[in-house]
Amino acid sequence: MTSGDGSNGGGAGGQGKLPRKRFYRARAHSNPLSDSHFPIPISPDEVDLSQHYPRYFPSGEGEGCQGDAAVPRIRFADVGCGFGGLLVGLSTLFPDTLMIGMELRDKVTEYVKERILALRASNPGKYDNISVVRTNSMKYIPNYFRKAQLLKMFFLFPDPHFKEKNHRRRVISMQLLDEYAYVMEVGGIIYTITDVEELGEWMRSCLEKHPLFEAIPEEEIKADPVVKLLSTATEEGQKVARNGGQTFQAIFRRISLQE
Amino acid sequence: MEDAAGVEEAEVGGGAAEFAPALVAAHPLGHSVAVAVGPELRVFDLTAGSAVSLSDNSGGGSHSDAIRAISFSANGVLFASAGDDKLVKVWMTDSWCCIRTITSEKRVSAVAISNDGTYVTFADKFGVVWLVTMGESGGEQEPTDNKPVSIFGHYCSIITSMKFSPDGRFIATADRDFKIRITSLPKKPLKGAHEIQSFCLGHTDFVSCIAFTCLSEGPSFLLSGGGDSTVRLWDYINGCLLDTYQVRDKVGELLEPNETEDSNLSVADICPTNDGSLVAVAIQSLNGVMLLACDLIAKKLSFLKVVTTEKCYIPTSLSSSFSADLLWTVMGASNMPNQATSQLCTRLKIIPHFKKDPLAGCDHVPAVLEDSEVPHGEKLLLALQGSLDIAKQEEVLASVLAALKVSMHKMLVKKHYSEERREQRKRGRNDKKIKKAGNEYLTCNVLLWQEEYLQHLRSPVCRLHLICSPVEFHRKTMQFELDLDGILFPGSKNSSLMRKGNDRELEFIPNPGEDG
């Protein structure tokens, strides 16, 4: 009842006014292990792109013509996109690439949705390539993306889950990297950043151990325009910068298996 | 009161999930057949015609809780059993001696032996797949302390079935999250199996069983059955769904309408013939076995016939060997109430001529063997069923059936709660608890105030500050946060909400220095 009012109030950004975060109060965390009660596509074929990118898929014809090489596909995924800062930053940097943010907290997803709609309304012709979906990416990545579909995956400031018994809730793990490797094209890049040293080490060591990923040389990382966005585009990144905190990045490339 | 109901429900659920269905596995060359019910493993030697007494050289204990998975290796040399007691036991089938007992950290839900018998893999309740090397064959493997290593996992989902592909290149695993994952088995699997070949996605409920099938010398395919009452045929290399057979279409005609109403026609088990032409399907409410013709050239599944059995016999597990054309079916459950443990209820039935006869068509209906026609007769039934007169205990079988339905449902089906129920649960959370009496009143008062305040500010922001005892303040603030999620910013110092003399009244005081 009341929360309905709240999101309406916040959703007033439909005419190009940016939504205000205060109307999308959310918890800091959501349990990734619990059974989900939101709709999940059974397979990537069922992902309705026309809903997400109306300008690329006018009048819902996006569903009919799968397998057509000309049909654009989602290429970037921001896992745990939070309030969507990175998506907005990337949108103009790669204006022809479809990208999606995945977020488990419903209020936050609503916010990003409104934010994108508002950005589209106030900047015609821009921001048509980004969208957001509420989902549990730890469980349902293969339901959204086909094999080798993604060029970039982002994991910015994920929950640290310090306790050892909660390590399985971490979004980067040997197990989950298998799935990320599956949806990524060979040569694709996985970007991780955190302000928690322990987690940074964990993510780096998982990626180093994983046979389907290899570290990207330092000079290449420096030349990558995306890397700058990791610490500047997101709320979390800005917060860390404000507090003068340190960040820990691990940027790895998907390679094919060498046996 | 709602809380009490919730607890009760949970308790019932916890108990019911403990029923484990009886399992059957036939030796691939037809030498023996094994039945598992509860912690008991019963084996009958078909060549010698006698019951086998198991021996144990592994130094581990025997099974002490329900066995959840049994499997022969492809050549029949090894046999593995595993279950809720977290033990994985590997047996030599010539002597039926246990050569290895592996302790798992969690309950085991699936077990498989690689085609060459080098590895045993098992999956635990958290969806992690573990691998152990058997014997000395892995010479160039790095020395291990023979502990199981985790090689991959389904993210926190129960793995219901695990099989190696006929060519040994892949492991297929199915889970309750509707998924089937096909993983490449690397040359050195002790380092983990990280490369996913494909996902077979299409089931709209849990996947209960998978089985590889192939034409002789031809490519192989994957069959799967699940809680959505479908049997599906997959090109597993590419993760393509080739055909779906909805068993409800036919079963609906056979059963009384009230039996299908609960829509519980989950596929319990599937078993293909070794020539790939047929697949037998056990369905949760069907007394009998459904036979589907499996055309691997046209890539179609089609209904052939239903072999019906007596009213109460609803098989829980199916198996057949490569050599003989017998389909072994079993029904039973562990932990049945009012049942002595020495009398674990099992019923075994055999369907002969389990192969496709292209000429016979439908006039040659294989019937279930009568107890007197079973090979080795009473001896075999006594060994595998544990008793001969189970056939007469209709009500026992009926209770087994009911228990299994509930248990499968509780364990595998995702719970769906209404929006209302979820809200209720949220309210009941410990950290949000507040005395019932004041609660509703406070909430509605605040709502009222909020509206006034909205007008006052001409903005939908409402900042409230409760003034009362510190403890109360804390709790009420929390409550507001919950009830007015997304609107309230309690604790803000710009305004205050005064409590008047009695407990139930609140007064709103805008701060003079308020931003307007």
C-alpha cells in the first residue's frame, strides 16, 4: 500500500526527470541463496529484448528471429549493477553495444529502470542500449545468455561476505566462474573491483586458478578506457574515492582451455 | 497465530522430506540386480540364482541412512551407493565386497562411475560435484591423499541425477532449478571440470532424471524427465531441445480425473532401451510404466503404450541391463511410519520384452510378469523385496505412494508464496518484531500524519522523528521503516513526532527550521 505510493512518487521521472534515490530505499543485501519468486526466462530464447531495447527491437519482433546473425545481442553484463552508474557511463562509451545490468534487489532495479527511462527521455537517441533486469545472476546466468555471447562482464564492489561459511555467497568463485566462462566469448574480459582487500585477493586468486581465464598485462589495462569507469562511474567507487580508500582490481581475459 | 501455522507446516515438511524412494539398478551385463531401500542394499546374483551377502573391506561403516543413489559402472565391474548418511561406498561386483568408503561433507544426492571405472563422482545437497580416483590406474596423476576433490557445482541447488556420456567425454548433471548442465571431462579431472559444453534448458520445473541414449555406432542423445511431467530429448552437445513429450496428454485419459487434478504427474524415472528405440517412463500417479517410442533419426518422441500394473503399484525407479530385455521396476520408501525397519517396504516387478519390435506394433503388449514368472521366483523376490506378501498389503503401498509424493514435492518443488504471505513473513521477522497492540495503530497514525505532512511540504517526503523512550524509539523507528518502506526517513532531525500522554497518540511537530 504505502510502498506503492513511494514508487509512484519516485517514478514521476517518466517525463525525463531523474528518479530520486530516496524513494527507492532498499536493503543493503538480498539473500542470493533463497528461492526466487520473480519470473526467470526458461532459456535465453525467451529473453524478450524488445522490452529492454525498444529502439533496437521495434514492435516486439525481437522474439521471432533468433539465430539471425544480424540481430543484435546483449554483449556486456554488469552483474550486481546497483544503481546503474557503470551502465550509464558505458552507454555513451559503446553506443552500439547492448548491455544489461543485473540486480537482485527489486527497489534498486526499479530505480535503475526509471533512471534509464528518464535518461532516454531527456537525451533522445541516447541510452537506448542499456537496460536492467531483476534477477539472481548467481543462479540464472545461463538462462539469460547463450554460450560465448558476452564480451565483457563486470563485478563492481560485490558483497564481501567475510565469514567463511558465507563464502559461497560470493559472486566470484571457482564454481561460478565456470558459468561466466561459458557465457563469455573467448577473448572477452571480466572486470572486478572492490575496496575490501580480502575480497580483492579472493577474486584475483579464483581468476588466477581458473584455467579459462588469464591475467591481462598491466599496459593493456592502462589503455582500456573502461577501467577508468570502474572506480569513478559507480556510487560505491565514488564513495571509496571520497573516503580516500584503496581499491583492488582484477581484470582477466577469457581464454580457451589448454590441456 | 499465523506464526504457529507456519512452524507447524515447516515441521511437517521437514519430516516428509525424509522419505527416500526405493531404487533399482540392473548389472549392465545382467549378472545381478541391486535394490536399495532406506539404508539397506539388497543384491541378487542372477547367474548363481542366489541372494548376495555383502562384505566390507573398506573399513568404513555400512549405510546408516537412506540410500539416495546407486549406479553400476558401464562395464559392470564397480557399483556405487550413496545417500543421506554422507557415505559413498564403492563395491566390486564380482565379490560384492566394498572396496572404498568415502565420507562426504554433505548428504549425497547422486553418484556416477566414469566409463573406464577410473573415477567415482558424487554430488552433494549443495550442488557440488566431487570426484575420487579409484585404484592405481591414474599413474601420472599427481599423488593424492585420495580425498574427494570438488570439480564443479550447480549453485546451491540439489543435483538430482548425474550421468557420464557414452563416449566418456561429458558429465551431465540435472538439478531442481530446472537445469541440465553438460560439463566436459578434462584429461586431468582432479583439477576440476570447468569447461561447460552446454546447458539444456527447457524444463519448467525440477529435473528428476536424465539418461543418455544412442543408436548403435550413432551419435548419442540425452533424455530427461521432470516435475513438469514432460520427457525431453536433447542434442546435448549444443544444448538444443529436440522434442518434448507431455505425459499428461495420455495419462489424463487413463487416470480418474481426481487423480490428475493435483497435477502431480512428475516423471519419477526414465530408462531407455540399449538400442535407443524405446524409453520407459515412471510417472508419479500412474500405476504402470509408459513406453515412448524414441526415434533418434527423426528426433521425435511418441507415445507407444502404457504397461499397466495392479492398482497400487506405482514404480519409483526403473532399470534394465544391456544384455537382457527385462525392465526392472521397483516401488517402495524408507522411513515409513508404523513400519519395522527390518520390513522396509519394497515391491519389485519385471516387464519382459523391453525392446522395440518393429513388426509387432501394438498387438503384442508386454505384460508385467506375475510373481510366479519372475526369474528365480520367490528366492529373488524374497531377497529384493524383503518379504513375499507385500503384494497383499495394498494400504501399505498406498501410504508409500502418498509419502513419496509429499517428499518429492517438498524436496524439489519450489515453494510459491503469495505476495500477502511474503509480506506477513516480513512482518514476523525477529528483527522487526514489535508489540502487536500498538503496532497497527501507530502505523495508521503515521500514515495520517504523513498525508498532512505531504501537503505541508508539497512533496512526498516525510521525515519523522519519534520521541519516546530510547528503546521504544528504536523499535518503532524500525517498524516505520518497514511499513512505509521507501517513504520514511526516520531519525532525520528536521521534524518530530511527539507521543502524547497515552501510548496510542502521536503528535507531529514540524521543526521550525524546516526546509519547505
